[in-house]
Amino acid sequence: MDEKNDLIKVGKYDLRYNELLSIDIEELDI
């Protein structure tokens, strides 16, 4: 397994999680 590929995958997941977290925070911020 290439570490570079893992880092890229982690980066993509981080972006998705950040978007989901930001949405959750907005919904909870009622």
C-alpha cells in the first residue's frame, strides 16, 4: 500500500466529514 494513496484518501474523507459536521452543527444550532 502506498502511503501517498492513503493520505489522499484520508484527505478526501476529511473534506466529506467536515461538510457533514458543518451541516450537523447548523442543524443543532437551532
